[in-house]
Amino acid sequence: MPTLIFTPRYSEDSQLLWKAASQQGWHTERLTGWRVPDHLQGRSDAVFYGEALFGPMLAEQLGLDLLQPPEDWLVPLPHEYRLRDIALSTLAEARRLTARAFIKPPNDKSFPAAVYEGAGQPEGYDDAMPVLVAEVVQWQAEFRCFVLDRQVKAYSLYSRLGELQREQGFASTPDEQAQMLAFAQTLLADPRVDLPRATVVDIGLIAGRGWACVEQNAAWGAGIYGCDPQSVLNVLQHAAVPVSHATGT
């Protein structure tokens, strides 16, 4: 049976996944510190779930290669799937912009993703830090999709007009779900869209434009919102591979 390994930080998502893993008969381990104990290192059955900030450090100790999207994944995505202009830049270049733009770190949450104007962007970060700079749009609804082998295995609405929908139970209508899944199936079936075997793809409805891809995230560090934890586990099981497999040795 797989062994699901968590960081020392408790969260509602990790608790839900812990319960789901136990129901499936998996072994579970929560680290008590930032050093992986010897009995967990190099296990072929290890499955990792945790924060993006600590994931790579712990994965190295576990002997895992974590699957995650390249920093510029959104940039070459065909325009019909993103419906807005996006570029990979640096924080120094972004600070010189005179127009408002949505700016975010590509694969982590080192500073909040938000609409910024020039010098109003976060201080205290390296000027060479890569950032995604996107045209400002209004997302009417945003869904999280856990994807395995280009098939949506679990999904949930998570935001309406920029507001997290936790208090509303992440509820969405059948019509919204059907439209989102139809778009997702087209996106995932397109060979021009490069994806790892297991990942998270966020999909949303842009006001006045239509359905589009919000971003891709690493499944091992993504919040599950209202997704079925049992189905999420099936994706997490393939979201990291032993380093020996990744290097072909």
C-alpha cells in the first residue's frame, strides 16, 4: 500500500486526505520536523502532499522527483485556451510597467498574486525573480481540476468574482459544471498542451470572453477545496516519481 507523507503543518486539506487515505488502507505519516527520518527515505511507495515552499527540500530527502509545470507554461499555451495576454518577465521589469497588470510568481506563493501597478509591487524580493505578467480580466467563476492521464478525476468550484467560496460549500450549478468540463476535455485532448501525467489545471469563466485556463499547478501542493479526497489521492499517487525513475537509472 502507498505511504502518504505530510509536512508538519496541519491543514484542513491534509486532514481530509489523511482520513481518505486511511479509508483506502494506505499508510500515513506526518513529519515532526524538516528532516525526513531514515525509515521514510527512498521508499518506492511514498506519496507526498505539502506546501510548495517546503516540497522540493523534503522531496529530495524522500528521493522523489515532484512533477510541476514549467514557469512559462501559460505563455505558449494557444490563445484560445487562455483568452488573455501573458508574458514571463522579471520583477525588475514588471516594476517599470505603467499600466495595471496581474502579476504572480509562476510556481509558488512567495508574494500574493494580484493586480499591481509599477512601483506598487512587493518589495524585499530579488529583482531577477521571474514573474508572470498578465492582462487584467474579471474571472466570474474558477474551478480546480485534478487531472490524471489527461482526464479530470476531481473538480470543484473555488472562487466567484475573486471571492473564495468556502462558506458557500464550493457550490456550483450543473450548467456551470457541464460547460467547464466540456472546455477541460477540449484542452486536455489537444496535443499542443504539454502536461505531466498528474497535475492540477484551474479553469475559469472570463467575463465577456468565455472559458479559459487560469493556470496549471503541481498536484502535490494544491488545495483540494470541494474536490472528493478519495479521487484526489488517485492523482497524488502519480504526482511524484522516485528519482531513479525520473533519471532513468
